[in-house]
Amino acid sequence: MRIFKVLPLLFVLAGCGDTSIKELEQYGTAPFNAEQWQQRQNRLSMVWDLSRDKRICNQTTDQIIALLGKPDSYFISEKFKAWSLGSNLDFVIDIPYGKDKPEWFFLGETIDTVASFYCD
């Protein structure tokens, strides 16, 4: 039974690799606005700006939630906090258990990874 819990995560990880931030420009290049993000407005068009300097990588969980608001849901487990971007896409941040800062973040669609970025 445990293998069925691990399989979705393996599918996500199989699609992972550091994507070029430039590829996110296809969704729009609107400047990130925390107030609009928290009101669920234009999130997809702000993903490029939010991701380009990987600023969320240097923030604690509390700082990320202050910036983005409470996660809309979780992607597979509570470890993967997710904010809906519409169009079945989620902006997902992986904050490992026992740590307070993200290891990576990605755009996810169901169990597929559309684009992923590692925090250095």
C-alpha cells in the first residue's frame, strides 16, 4: 500500500530538471504584486517575475506565506504547498520536513511537472 503513496511523487520527480526561467515568459511578464496574488488575480502572468530571481528560495516558510498568502492546497502532500494559477496549473514550493526554506519550486499540472527550479 505504501508504494501507491510514493508513485505519484516519483512521477513528479521524473519530470524534474532545472528549467530556464525564460520559458515562463510564455505565461506573461507582469510584475509580481503580492496583493493581487493573494486575491488570486493574474497569478499566472506574475509567475515569471516571481521566479526569475528565485527570491522565494531565501525566505522562510512564514515569509513565503506572508508574501503569497496561505496555500490554496497541497500537491501530493503537505510538504508541497501549492497556489492555484488557473488552467489546472499550480505554483508549488517544496519545503522539506524539518527545514524552514524551500529546496525547489515548480509549476505542476495534476502529477506532471511543467517547469522546475532548484534553490541553490
